[in-house]
Amino acid sequence: MRQRPTNSPRLPELIQGGMGVGVSSWRLARAVAMAGQRLGANVLGVVSGTGLPVILVDRLQAGDKDVARALNAFDPEAASEIMDQYAVRDPSKARGRRKLPPKPEVLVNGSKATKSKMTKLAVASAFVEVWLAKEGHSGPIGINVLEKVQLMHLPVLLGAMMAGVDYVLVGAGIPHQVPAVLASFARNEPASYRMDVEGSSEKVTLKLDPREFVPAGKCLKRPKFLLIASHHALAMRLAATVEVDGFVMEGPSAGGHNAPARGKTLADDGQPIYGERDRPDLEKLAEIGKPFWLAGSYGSPGRLAEAKCLGATGVQGIGVRAVQRIGAARRHQARVEAANRYRLARREDERDRIALGLPFQVVQLEGSLSELSVYENRQRICNIGHLTQAYQKDESEGGGVGFRCPRKQSTPM
């Protein structure tokens, strides 16, 4: 018989998917957590941790009062500074002229003042998102972070912890450094993160001292750390070396980014073919002794029961339909349902690997970037910088670390 991990009553049975930039917003995560409370279910609402400074600045320029209120809860002095720079008196007159925050790369090669400003903005943006998601209820809230967006890890994790985040979920890579960061911040000690640099064996070490932001005498709670993985091998590897509190095992049909198929054969339509080698061995996963959740076509009561029979604590899901119910994607709802499927991006197609170099699900919508003609006619502007690739400059560029858009690795930014 399969050995099941010991389940604490506080562990969620349902985990909301942490979908993209601004999709899994604080409003969605809060609504999901509160719905769980009303139903007497253990449900984890999750905010996306990607691009939060950009979202914060955009909301301020749209006149979002909730964001302004949460900023004051973070730090009135910092709130005044950020709002003086980005908030506008009349949002209707700011259309087409909105400011962008500094690119994350300034945390490496910016001036001391610019680094400080961007760090403060990033910490504040994560605090705001989690604080608003947790407001008015006692349900758990988590934050989803992409390992490959390494520049933002330290300030985003600190801001989320300052707001009392309950879970940190990390995928899109091997986040072996995250547990140590969470532990350092919980001890109110400086944390560091070694960032990958393409073309160099050396890594850039990012550092952040929580005492610059956390009030004296306040202790931060260490959130539970959940690894998002597609295979038991990665789960076993990390569980043997770092403190992991559980695993979310995403199958190929899960939304978002997916691990590449182990086989090289493609279907007639160019899609990767996933087989037995791509499926996690749940027996081996259960032997680790940690709770795990299954994701990828598990969004129904019957499949939740099935997952539990397989030894899982629960499932991750509540994706597009939850967004539709809350109204964030109402104008696309009929079109999404008509499309009725997500499609794995082609592995050999450069345009579909732009974000992180991984296959990912693309909803097929007429008139959207899922259509090749629309995609090819889109003007490309790499002006936000959260998915840039750090690389080692050669002597002709003056050496040091540079950043470039992943769409064309040969083109520096």
C-alpha cells in the first residue's frame, strides 16, 4: 500500500494556480481563499509574483485606491516617495503616457541610488499584493515565483514575508537557493542569491538585508516552501539537500510553463509527445514523506478524490474558470470556452520559447498572439526587462555583465 505523508489539517486540499502577470492578482487570490472559508474547505489562494513592480506602478497611475492604502500599511514614508513619483491626479489624462519602473537589471549595474529605489519598489509591490490578498479573512495566501526571474527573488520574497505570506511556490527551474533565503529573512539576517550569467562560470551574487525594511523588534514568519516540478527525480534531489515542505507535481496538461518532453519525437501538428518517461513515480514521491499536490487536468471533485487515493494531499488548479467567475477575463470568456483547449507551444519554434526557454500552454484565441500572423506583425519593444538574460560581455563591449532580451540572444539591450 502506498505510504501517505502525514497531513496537517492546515494543509490545503486545493491550491489556486499562480497564473502569470496580473492574472492571479490579489483580488482573485483573496476571493478564492474566502470562498474556501465559506465552504469550510482548505483552499490556498495564490498571487503571481512576476512583474509586481510594473503592476504596482500601473495601478497607481490608474488611480487604484486599494494599492495606495496598502502602500501606507507597508511604510508611510516609502508610500509617499513612490506615490510622488508614479501616482497621477487625473488617471484619465495619463493614458498613453504612463511611466515604467526601472528595469530589474539596475539591481546589478545601476547606481547606488537607483538600486535602492528599485529594491524599495519591488519589496513594496510584493507586500501590497500579499497584504491585500490576506485582508479581511484568515485563509492562507501563497505567492508563485518563477526561478528563472532571478533578479527579483530577494526583494519579492522579503516583501511577501513582511505581509505574512503563508506559502511560497517556485517553479520554472531548480530553486535550491530559496529555502535558505526564507530562513535568513525569518532570522532577520541578510540573504544572498547567486544569479546565473550566460557565457561565464562565475555567478553574480545579489544581497539584501531585511533590516533595511523590517521594523526593529519585528520577527518574520517563515512561509512553507513548495517546489513545483514535473518529475519525482527533481523532488527527490531537492528534498535531499534543502528544506522543502511539499511538492506540486505538474503534468503536461497543466497550464503555464511545462518541462520539455524527454522524447524528441513530435506529433504531426508539431507538438511534443509526452509519454511514460515524463510521468512522475508517485510511489517514489510518497517515500520522501512530504505532502504533494497533483496538477494538470485535476480540476474536478472526482479527480480530487482520485488524487487523494494516489497519496496526494490535494490538487492545484482553479485556473481560467476561477478567473472567469471573478470577472477578470469576462470579455474573453466565451472565446476561451469556444477555443476549449490550450496548446503546447512547439519546442522547435523560437517564438513560442521566448519567455523562459520552456514549452508552455497557449490558449488558442482568434485575433490573439496565438495566431502566427498577429504575432509576426507585433512590434517588439523590450522595455520592461523582467525576462532578460544576464550574459558575460566580451572585451569589445567592455566586459562585465550585460542583459538582453531572450527573443534574440545575440542582441544586447
